[in-house]
Amino acid sequence: MSAAVVTVCEVSPRDGLQNDPATLTTGQKISLIHRAAAAGARRIEAVSFAHPARVPAMADAEAVMAGLDRTRGVAYSGLVLNERGLDRAQAAGVDEVNVVVVATDTFARRNQNMTTAESLDVAERVVRAATAAGLPTTVTLAAAFGCPFEGEVSRSRFDECVGRIGALGPTEIALADTIGVAVPRQVRDRIELTRSQVPELPVRVHLHDTRNTGIANALAAVEAGVSTLDASVGGVGGCPFAPAATGNVATEDLAWVLHRSGIATGLDVELLRRTAAWLADALGHDVPGALLRAGVFPST
């Protein structure tokens, strides 16, 4: 059954900016986050605590967190890849953490310099420590629908990863189409597989629009009962370690489609569109989002 209300987790400050050719200042990142919050975002992935040498665009994570307005009722999350990242995230005062496990060994080595099994071991320690500290945890299964190096991710591999993640005891599991190869039927199937493995665990879906399937996949996820989707203002984004992993689904485009479909998000589409325009100006280049070019209908 379709969800009547969908929470959109805004990921532009982290996944949106981490691989962009332009680097925003700390002040600009804080402004982006506050603009997203003003448009109604209540879950925002604000920063990454990856090693600065690996992801230079995220090197100012602590400064960004220190500059955020914490009175807005927003849950600010940080991406962590290991225990050191979790230590930094806790010290910076995040509200929740997101730890990534990659479904294939080749991509896992490129992304985290370890195998999938090794990253699951790390995730277990991170989830245990974060839970003990009272922090909600999301474990994201990256390349859940396909890998840029190994191709298709088999059902048996997917099932194995989901089962291991469920055993870790996170607050939420996220299925990530990191390189934008999923199609609606596959999205529905993998959500059903996840629910059959870990029925007690909320499912979140993270989609990239690399092949123009992002909105269709998002609607398929919602029709399958998913009530939390990731999106990025302007459609910016990409993974530094995955070739051709272009932008996320644009938040304003997704919110517009959901609203037109009778599904509430709590987001102000026009404010999101203006934020996308601001972001394009700040980055110094066009952003992929469609509403920025076409406008909102009906006109506001």
C-alpha cells in the first residue's frame, strides 16, 4: 500500500556536494542546510566524517555542525565509515549517524579499502557504539541495485547483505542505487526481499537519477510502502569512487511529483526551487533539477 506521507531526507549538503567540481565555503554549506530546513526538511544529512584526504569537500564537517541552528526541529545526521568517524560525529553533536556497507567487494575496496564482510564487521562496531550512546543509526547498503565494477548484484548477495545488516540492530536500513541503474520493478522486488528478511526494520531508499529513472523508482518505492526517501536540492550529487555516479533525485522535483500524487511531504516546493537556484549560483554551474528550468505547475 502506498504511503500517504513521505519524509524526504535532504542529502545535498553531503552526497550532493562531496563530488562536485566546486567546493562551497563552510558558510555556504551552512546556508544551504538552513535554506533546506526553511523549506520544510526535517531530516538533513549535513556532513561526512570520512577522512579529509579521501573526501576533501567534507573536510570542514565539525565547523559546519558548529554553525547550525539547532532550534529548527531538524535531525542533522553525519555519514561515518568507521569508529574514528563515529567519535568525530559524537563530538560534533550529530543527531543520527549513517554508516555505509557496499554490496560488492570491488566497490567496497574502492570506497572503504576493505571487503564487504570487513565493512559489515566495522558497521557492527559502529552501530553498537552509536546505540549505546543513544544515537539512531542508519545502515546504507550501497550499490544495492548494481555495481559499476561487478555489474549485477545477485539476489543471493543482496539477501546475504540485508540479513547481516538486520542482525546488527540499526534503527533503519537504506537501499542505495548508488550508480542509478535500478528500474521500478527491481525497486519493488528488493524492498519486498528486504521486508521478508528484516520485517521489523524501516526501509529508506536512496536513488540517483543517472539514467532518468529516479522519479519512477521513487514512486515505485512509495507504492511499495516506503515512507522515507533521500533527495538532493537541485539534483546534485555523486560518489567520488564510482564512475558516472551522477546526481541524486532532485528534492524539488520529487516533492512536486509526490504532492501532485496526493502524498504529503511537509516541503515547500517553491522554496526548494529557489534554493536550487541559489545552489546553482553558489556552485557556479547549472544543476540537473527539472523544476528549476520548467517552473512549478500550477504557477505560484
